[in-house]
Amino acid sequence: MKVHLVGEAAGHAADLTAHLDPSHEVVALPADAATTGAYDDRIDPDDVVVSLRFRRPSGQAPAFRLLHVPGAGLDGIDLDALRPETAVANVFEHEIPIAEFVLARLLDWEIRAGEMTDRFTAEGWPEQYRHRLPHGEVHGKTLGLLGYGRIGRAVAARASAFGMRVLALDDHALDDRTTTVFPPDRLHAFLAEVDHLVVACPLTAQTTGLIDRPALAVMKAHAVVINVSRAEVVDEDALYEALTSGAIGGAVLDVWYRYPSSSEPDPPPAHRPFWDLPNVWCTPHSSAWTRELSQRRYAVIAANINRLATGGPLSHLVRPSQGVPARPLQERR
Amino acid sequence: MKVHLVGEAAGHAADLTAHLDPSHEVVALPADAATTGAYDDRIDPDDVVVSLRFRRPSGQAPAFRLLHVPGAGLDGIDLDALRPETAVANVFEHEIPIAEFVLARLLDWEIRAGEMTDRFTAEGWPEQYRHRLPHGEVHGKTLGLLGYGRIGRAVAARASAFGMRVLALDDHALDDRTTTVFPPDRLHAFLAEVDHLVVACPLTAQTTGLIDRPALAVMKAHAVVINVSRAEVVDEDALYEALTSGAIGGAVLDVWYRYPSSSEPDPPPAHRPFWDLPNVWCTPHSSAWTRELSQRRYAVIAANINRLATGGPLSHLVRPSQGVPARPLQERR
């Protein structure tokens, strides 16, 4: 069995082989192998492909056993382009760095320790000590999670350890030890309560523009919107206006309205200049982007490939193999 | 009963009166009232004094019921200068902002989100997105707490919610749900394990210079020393050398080797120029200094004064009244 690492995945061969059975051959393929048939003759029916993207405009895909996406989202995958017998799996693990990023920004929004360090000088020390400016705390404040899935729960577990009150808005989650869950039709009641709003829901028809002008209008004047999900959940013009008018206190934006693409390689991240506002902290879609994330993800992928080879049940399946007689996974448990 | 707010405490009259029985008169006295007898004729035997400092070089203190220190430390209080019938109480609450500060710095040490924001530009966005640099995580790392008292436990509760492994070194604390406790004679074994060391012990004869050259030498090359307690627990020269030689990875220093005093009003914070090192983050003893800290502390003080007036048992007593027949506190519970 060969494991083909396509495009970006090829940079993680060491993360994979650290956990992979050494009998499997690891092969790097260029990014084109995901979107054209140029390398299909190298892929055998018993192989695994690891790629964030897969499509075949020709309609002809090679036979292989498993497409393992090294991320959570299937945006880059055209499932219909795969043969029915090809199983598809994904990985998570990103909820850990995203929750760390959210708490880090939330804490620094209140504490501003970085600014203290920037101002610190030996000469200024006596005066800075005598006239210390008090900062803020997250303790006792209310955190609102828009979406209470994997990321929302990871944020909630950490925020509640700080003595924050945690609320979530979700269409099917239930209250738990840390969190009180509001149904979608109570959006405005939920927003009126929160000091920090974390956008942690997927982008769907229901969530596109969910945080619109009326929603921002019911929020507290000091409230901060933290978006680590998809920009379009928050209406761009309404957010910019709320930030400049003082309707809300600030924003932490890690996700953007416009991304580089082949048709538009150098777009600005948004039409509105959020980066010029003093109450907005911008970062380049980095919240999950840690060294440890790839290590954990490729360890999951390696374990899954090892199981595939030995006939064990796969984890993280988003689509089982349909074309060949299914292995009796249920009976194996 | 009058409540005298001395010096710095006078700035918190509103925090106190928000919770104080309105029958008590609140009086501001200048800082001199703590260290001279100049205002003693205004203090009556039934009164309360709220002050971070109290001494009487003359040996003559006025009679009053309660000295309430609006902080945890009694460094500024000469207990022998007080009459035996004067009770002494203190307040805590600082473990909350200190723990938040520690976690904020720890997270940003790994994530560097502030630096990402400083670099973010609309023009740079496509390039920054395509070539994102991975950052670090605290998840799975080992946090060492030098001292496992009120502050150490507050840090441990939060750090463990991030999936950190938490160790502590303490001379009497026991293992608990979050933390494995090492005895003092295992200092080097403890230090060899930790990725982040938080100094959270009081300064005593045993802890002065405890983190010396041999101690720093056993730490990991990427380890970070975070001091939010007292500078002198860490030997100044040894720390500076470890930071410049690469023996450890960095330091977060909020407490200092030299403070402004009446005899030396403008000292530099240390002999060694820690503030010139790129791997040291300096702040001016600010970790606990929050708006909410004073509000919580004066709420505790007000509740205690209300209890004193109604004969209820006092909380936070560090010295009960000795000269007058003690109220039977035990029986009141």
C-alpha cells in the first residue's frame, strides 16, 4: 500500500511516518495531483491519498481505498468525483489551538500585558510602579458562543475555569455543566447578555449574515466580537459601522471576507478597512495554525491508515466505502 | 463607628460604601496617618482603620477596634505598634487576576497573536495567508508551580483546563485533582520536567535565591520562568546569565529586585538590564492590579465591618482582639 501526500500534505511526511507502520510507502505528489488526472497512473486501487483538495473535471477518478483529508472541512473535496468504493475520512484537533487563541485574545483584551511590556523602561519603572493603571479581568464576565460544537465546547471548558459565565446559541445542543444553551429564536436575548461573543458556527444558509445590524444593535457597548469561524456569519458593513460608531467595543478578526484564489490572487481581506481601526485586532486566519496541530492530525491519519491495512475499523469516516462489499465494521468492535 | 480610609485606601471610598451599612461614617485620612500620630486624635476606640501601612515610631498607638489591611501582605504593618485590643484582618482576591495574567502571558508566549496583529496589513494579507507561520500551544505542556498556595491553585485550575500537565513544589501541600506535588528536596527533579515555571511562593529565608545557578542549569533549554511573586526567589545574576546564555528560553518578570522607596525614590528595577533582552517580557508589578480586584476587596472589607458592628464573627482575621474580652466567636457559628 502506498500513501500519496498531495501538495501541502507532502510537507508533513515526517509527522506521518513517525506513527505509520513502516511497511507503507509514503509518496509525495504535487498539488496538481488533487485537481487533474496528471498523476493518476501512479495511484493504485490499494492506495491511500492524503489531500485537502480533490476534484476531477474529467469525471474520471482513479480507484483507491481511502481519501484522508488532513483537516476538518470538506470544502475542497468533490465527493461526486470519487469512485463509490473510495472511503473518505477527515481529522479535527483544531479545536484545541482555536480555543487557546480565543482565550489568549480575550485575556489580553482585558489585561493588555503586551502594551505594558512595550511601555516598560528602567527609567520609567518608579513612575510606572507608583501610578499603575488598573486593567480588567475575564472572571465573572459573560462569554457567548455562537455555535456549540467541537470548538464552542473547547472554548467553554477553558472559559469556565476562569470563572466566566458561558452561554451558547445552538439549534440542537443542550445545557451542560459549563454552559447554558439558547435556541436560535432567542438570538437577541442571548446577544444582549454577552461581554465577549465568539463566532464558532459553520457557515450555512442559516448563519450567513446572522450577526446583522439589528443583532449588533442589541449588544453591550463594550462587547467584543471574536470571529474564528467564517467572516460571512457577521455582516461586513454592519460590523464596520458598529465598530466605528461605538455600538460595540471591538473585534478580534482571524477570518476574512476575501481570500486569495486563482482568479483573484491578491485581494484585500475585506472591502471595509477593519485593519485601520484601533479597536480591531486582525490576524491572518492563524488561530488553529500550530506546529502541534499537524503533529496530532498526522498521528490520527497514520493510526487510521495502519487500521485500514490490518482490517480494523476506521475512525473519522465521513463517507464509508460504498462500491465494494463493506467490511463488517460493526462486528469488529 | 467611623471607618478611616488612610492614604491609597481613600481612593476606594466608593467601592466600600457600595457595600457598607450606611450608618457608618467613612473618613479619608492622608498617608501620614499610617506612620505618625498626627491624626490619632481623630480615631476613636470604636473605629476601624483601613490601611496598607501602620507603624508608630513613638510607641503610642490610639485605641481602635480593627485594622483592616486592604491587601494580603502584612509587610507594611508593625503588629507590635498596635494596642492588643485592636484586631487585624486582611483580604485576598488577588489570586484571580494573577492567575489570569499568568495564563495570558503563557498563552501569548506560545501564540504571539499580538505580533501577528502588528504585522497584519491589507496589502500583506494574501502573502501572510499563503505562508502562515505555525505557532505553539500550551496543550500537553508541563507547568511547574513553585509554591502551591492560593495563587498556585488558581493557576493550576485554569492551566489544567487547557490540557496542561501541572506539577507543584511545596513543603506541605498534597496532590489533588489537577496537580502532582513534589517535596522541596526534589527541586531539581521538578525543575527538569517543566516547560513553564511559575514562581508563586512567598519570600522567606528558605525561598530566597531558591532558583539559583544549579537550579536553572537543570531546566529545559526552552523553559520560561514567570515570576509574579517576589524577585528575590530567583537569583538575579544567575537568571540574567541563564537568559543570555540560552540555558533557559525566556522570562516573564512582573516583580523586581529594587522598588522605589523614600530613601531611594528612583532606582532601576534591577542591576542587570533584563529589559534589553528579546526573550524577557517585563511589566511593572501589575499582574494583580485590576479594577475588579479593588471592588472585590472592598466588598469583603465592608462585609467584615458590617459584621463587626452587629457582633457577627469576622472573616480574614490575622490577629484577633487580645485586650478586651473576646466575643464568643465559636458559639456564634
